[in-house]
Amino acid sequence: MTAGTGPTDGRTMHMRIADDIRIGIEAGEYPPGTQLPTLDELAARHLCSLAVARQAVAVLRQQGLVITRQGTGSFVRERPTARRHGMSRYSRSRWQSGEAVLIAEASRQGHEAAQLMRALEEAPAPAAVASILGISPGALVWVRRRTTLIDGRPNQLADSYYPLAIAEKAPRIREENTGPGGGFARIEEAGITLARIREQLQARMPTSPETVALKLPEGTPVIELTRTTFDTADAPVEVFIAVIAADMVTFDYDFPIPD
């Protein structure tokens, strides 16, 4: 009988096995990188069939706790150090000083960050972006599509959408290198003062293309972050949509309690 179970335990056998292994992982019995017992060993230990043991390991993969390497076995998943993502990264003093936020933020945590440009283009606005910008779905916007990496591993797909009028006033956002301080600095140099930022977060499972692009281990969810930046007239000047590997980010917000 597995630990913590009894005659009234309604869990299936494969869930009991999966829960026992999960408890062992959480307790440090199986540190990150450790190989789990083989299916034969699990079946013998829990007096079950190989099929049941295989189901238990599949549950752990779905939970993002283990990875299986073909021909080698199943291993406790390594947990990369998370990148913190909070309000302080948008401080005006940072981008006005010319700081590259992503690179500086990673460096402070002992990591190396890089960015790959996937596209710079005029493209039809997706319906969600069009709704935020107050334009018709399919209307043209300027888009910057990037993939960012932390220590060589892709951590997010980041797309910035700008009204064409903003791209005309701040033409350097059409270039791969927007210069010191990035897009925010270029927009303010064009005489548009930024006033507030709204962020919306949604946790979900990735699509197949996202899994490939982010090299996600099985069972890894993503966080879809939609950030809208407004000017002093409360008009949206940028919609930023990032699909972030959930095991590579911590969201950390510290703010005064509103009246």
C-alpha cells in the first residue's frame, strides 16, 4: 500500500503512485535532475502493472514535474531560476537613462539575456489588439516581433503593436535597434508623454508552434501578458503581447493601496 493511502482512498492506483513521487520530489527525496525508478521498479514497488506505472509517470509529465528522455528514462525536471517581472522595470528613470531593461534585469540576477528579431513589418491588427487600439480589425499597424532568451533558452515571444501614426512620429521603432532606452524613449522624444501602463495576465497551455519556438518541456504552461501603454490623453500608443514560459518568470508587484 502506498504512503498516505487507505481502504477509503478513492484515487486510482496511478494517481496514488504519481502523488507519492510528487511528495518525494517536494521533500527533496528526488532532487532536480535525478532519475526516477524505472517502470519495472515502480510496478514492483507498488504491485501494479507496467501500464499503470506508465500512466503515473505520464501524470507527472503533465504536471511539469518530470521529463522523459527516449531510451534513458524519466528525470525530475530542472527548475531554472525565474526572471522577476514587476512594475519597477517600467521606471522612467531606467529607460530615460538608456538602460536596456531586459539585459540589465537579467544581469542583476546573474543571467545573460539576448533578443532575436523575428519581424519588423506592417501587418493587420489581430482583433484583440484592434479592440484595445480602437481601430477596425485587420487595420494595418506596425509590429515588432522578437524572441528573447535567458542563458540561451527562449523565454518569451514578444510582439509590440503600434498605431501607424505613432510609428511615423517615432520612426526608429521601425528599426531593429531602437537605440538607448528602447521604444518608450523614442516615443517620448517624439513629444508623446507616456502616462500609465495596464497589464493583463492569462495562464494557459501553449499551442504547438509556441511549444516549438520556446522549446518547452512537456507539461509547461505559458503566461500570456498583454501590456497596454497610454499617453497623457489616455490614448493607447502600444500594445505589447508576450507569450512567456511560465517556469522562467516570477511576477512581483509592489504598489501602494489605492484610496
